[in-house]
Amino acid sequence: MSIKYDDLDAITEALQKAQDAERDIREQVREAHDFLTKRDGQWEPDIISKMGNRPRGSFDKCNPVVDGIAGAIEDADFDIKIRPLGGDASKDVAKVYDGLIRNIEANSNASKVYSKAAREMVAAGIGGWEVAVDWMKADSFDQDFVIKWIPNFEDKVWFDPGAISQDMSDANYAFVLDNLVPDEYEERFPDGSKQSVGDDRTFDSYEYKPDFITVGRILYKKMIKTELLQMSDGSVYENNEDFLAVQDELAEQGITVTRSRVKEVPRVYSRVFDGGDFLTEEEETVFSYLPIIPTYGNFSIREGKVTYLGAIEKLMDAQRFYNYARSREMEDIALSPPDVTWASRTQLSVPEDRYAAMEMSVSPQRVYLFTPDPENPGVPVRTGGPTVSPGLQTSIQNSLDDMQTSSARAPLQGGDIERSLSGVAIDALNSRADTG
């Protein structure tokens, strides 16, 4: 059953269903981001409450993994490339399109957009951007395509839950939520209800945040009938204003219509709404596909459900255990009493002996004298310094090994191997890690 896009209740219900379908995965994404960026994010709240004032450290081994993978992506030259199918005409057209797209990417600083989306995908499993149409300059009369990064993608973008393509090209609709501060909302929508669109968050990571009103934008496809025209040179046009503008020029070149047929093609429309009403009228866009581009890490379909995860998901348990063990080690060593010597007052009754005992830690003296004490037989006793449990050290090493294994990052990637290796060996190890 298709959605009635002019019915706010139907749109709100569709948004709710889209959010419900991915609620568990999106919570994992938020947890991964908090794990990497939030203070004490690598500690579970119930563990923090049980530790009280005991030492608690975060010995982060996960952000370097993200930096390593995302850094390799950022160093690569990612852009859109147009490849011709064949023939001189196809090559010429491909060059034109390639130049146009490169210009769009340059004006949009697209390399930064791709890098940001890729970093979020690596970290937590999902990121993305939007292709939009905007004025390139404030005093310009021409609009152009721009590529815009969508921050906080896991909270802002929701696709048709029936879509299963990795690029979501089979989605019939998508929602994009935006947070507007009250002044901006008033300026853009003075007659709006000021009610926020509902989100699916079950917890807030931060207590202090700006006040904002959440509005939604739905992008959806409609099938429109159009007439296709095949020309005598094999080219195909839609019978619209663009074709009428070049029809005479084609006729002068001897290019005429040989046949035609009617077909349905998708057109994307958009509309903005808040929690109380529509804020804009339906608007036709220039797109045939939804212009929201997701990037998924470890994308899969299970039980008809889209699943994805980033590089950190598998490392979180080992990192937490490593933090627990290192904090216990810190408590056992740094906060334990130092190595001291116990002696009776009688044993150190001679002033020279007392002075020698006070300087024992820095003195080269190898023989020390003391006065025997019948009530405390024997020489002064040393308690010994703090010791670390061998089992604790084994646990620390095991957690490090677990993180290296789960992330497929050998010690070489962290710069831990200092001995000489051949270039072939280094390339082979790097390739194996990159494949993982």
C-alpha cells in the first residue's frame, strides 16, 4: 500500500516504522560514537557507579584503529569517474560529464565530504551525504549541484524499510531530520506549530545542548508518464522543454524522430513538516533517484533487515577489559605503599645509624650498622615494593591480543616492529591488514 504523501499522519507513521525497523542498529551506532568520543565512553555506567573513587583510566587503543583505516581512505583519491561504453561519441560525452562532475566536486569540496562520511562509517558503521541544488553565489542567477555532508547521520536520515540495496537506490522515500534553533525556525516558518518531529533516541549522551525544534523533510518518488523519442542517430530524448529547445537544431543536422513510446519514469518530490503540520507545499526536484547517499560498513541483509557495523564494534569488549585491568594495575602500583624498612627505636638509637637509614635509597654504602633490640630480634625488615599480579599482566596482554586480532591490525600498523623488513614483506603485511 502506497503512502499518502499529502497526509501528515501517514507520513508520521511511515517515519515511525522506518525508525522502529533500525532502532537496535542505530543504538549500536550511537554507542560506538560515544565509546570513541565521549569522556568515560569506554566505561559502562554501572561499572563506574560500582568503582566509586577508585582509579579509572581510559587507555584508548580504538581511535588509532579508526585513524589508521580512515587515514588510508583519506589518502586515496576518491571521486566519481565516467567510463564510456564505446565509440567516439560515447567517449566525448563521457569527457563532458566527467568535467561537469569534477567541477561539482571541486565547488563542493567533495573530497572532505567523502572523508567525513567514510570516517563515520569506519567508526560506527554508517555515514553519508546529500546531493542538492543550490545557488553557487549569493548574487548568482544560476543554480548548480552541490554535495553536502550529513553530520549525525544515524539520527537524521531514515530510509524506506523495504529497501535492501546497499546504496538505497530501491527506496521509495527517505526522511531527513534537521534541528533548528528557535530563532531560525521562526524566521523560516513563522506560521509553524513549533512542535518537534519525534526521534528514536532512548537516551541522551550529553546533558547540555542547544534548544532546538526538529523538523522533517521527506523525499519521495512518484511515477510520471513521459514520452520517449528515439532519433535517427540512435540518441533518445524525453519529450519535454529540454528537447523542444534543441529540436530545431537537431532538424538542421538531419536528425529526426524515428519512433516514440510512453513510459513511466520516477521523479523525486520533497516536502517539509514538523510535529504539527506541513511547513511547505509539495515541491518537484530535478532528481529521478533519492539524492541521499548512505555509506555502510559491513553491510548485510539478515531476516529481511539491513544490518551494518563499524570497525569498533568488535573491539569494545576487549577495550573495556583492558581499561579495567590497567586501572587495577594503576591502583596496585601507583597507589600502593612504597618499599619501606621497619626498625625499632632502639635499633636506630645511634644518630649516625638513623642518618644512614634515611639516605639508604641514594647512598653507595654497602654495609650498615644497627643496635640489637632484645624486644625486636633480628635486623630491620623491608616490606618490599608493590607487586603486580602475574594473572593481571596476562589479562592485559590477552586483551591487547584480542584487539589486534579483531581489528586485523598487526603490530606493524602501529609501528611496533623496529627490526628491518624488506619492502615486499612490509607491503604484504600491510595488504593483509587492509584486506581485513
